Amino acid sequence: MSITTKEAGFCEVSPRQDIYQHMEATVDVDPLLVDRALKVHTEGYLSMNFVGPDAVGSDGYLVEGVDKSRRPNTLYYLALNPNQAEDAATMRKVSLSTGETYTNLPTFDTCSQSLTREGMRLLEETPVSQLKEIAGLARTRAADPSSVYEIIRNAIHRAVGHNEIWFFGIVSTTYESLVKRLGTKNLQVIGEDVPINDSRVNPDIKLRPTIVRPDEFVLNIFREYVESSEYREKVRFLKTFQYFSEGLDVGNMLGVKPLRP
């Protein structure tokens, strides 16, 4: 897609306006940060009624039988509001270890029987170093819904340029909420919804196997904006594009051609 600066005057690089302080670490590097992230995750899943109280262990975390992405090579993201201690959000990115394949990812274990042929082929063909599982997206009861978008934006920005493919099983209702702003081009469904057969999990919860390509994320939102024919939807995608492009050279990403004086 190629546009002119006149057509995309909003593509100038602007500083990213973060409300939250963003941190990330594995458990070996910063166990205290991971402790906080796990507790935010637990509070979020309880408040959203994804799980019941019996899913919480004596340590205050979701038990490992429910929370399957707690691994040594899991990177925990944490977003904290410096003006309100209880306002926080979290998410995770799981990398595969040497000798592992996509079959070792927790989401694959859950969703393998529901994946499309295209989805299976994509997982099989993606280099192990580029394939990441996203998990544990949650916010505290006191957190503003914008915290979720800001932590996603931070993670996307940090991944741009690394050719990553993000694979995850997203709660179907969460998918329907996020897709209104992020678009179907970004949230690529690669399988049927899968129920969680665990008495500690809300029986209405279903996971939707999904792929995200961070390098194409901002461009895809712009494509949704260009291709939409419904006014309110178009405005929504434009605002989302502006939000996620803060701090990025989106003019270069979109192939903007400078106008000659």
C-alpha cells in the first residue's frame, strides 16, 4: 500500500503518550515483578468470571493446571499506573526452548484438534525463534479498559522488526471486543472455538485460536480504515491507528511518498 503525505498527514512521528509505566522480565530476572504480574492476572480472571475461587492456589496465583503458561522462558509484561497503585494490567509472551517445537506451546495442546489446515501449516512453517505464544492478558478491577490496549501497544512496538508470529487462544468474548478496534486482519482466526474442560473454569468460556503478526499490526489497522465503508467503523479504525502508531515511523511503514515542493 502506497500513499502520499497529503493523504496521510497524520503519519508524522509523534511521541507515545503512555499513562502506565511498562516493565517486563522473566521469573529468573525479576521474581518480584513476576509475582505482581501473576496476582494481577489472578485478580483479572476472577473479576471477569473466567475462573472460580477454587482456581486460586494458596500462593494467590491461579493453579498451574489452569494457568499453563508459567514457564522459565515466559516474559511477563506489567503495566502500572504511577498515580493509582491498584490500576494495573499484564500479559505474557512465551518463547520456545532449544529442541522444542510449536507442539510444546500450551495453546497448541489445548486447541490442536480445532486448528484449520492453514493454521497448522503456518505453525509448522514458522521458525521456532519467531513463534511466540501470547497469554495471561488481564487487568485489575480498578484498571481502566485502556490499560489492556496500552500494554498490547507496548508489546507490539517492542516486537516490531523481529518477524514474530504470535499464537494464542483468546476467550471468544474478548476476541469480539478487541476485533472491533484491531480488526480481523490483525486477529486472524485459525481454528474453531474450544471449550475448557475444567470445573474450575467458567463452562461458558471458549478459546479461539488466533494469530497476530506484530510487523504488520499498524499497517493492518490502516487497511481496515481504508477498506471500511461504514462511517463509525471508519472513525474507530482511524483513532485506533493513530493510537497504535504513536512513537512509530508509520510514514515509512506505510510507504508514504514525500510530496515535492
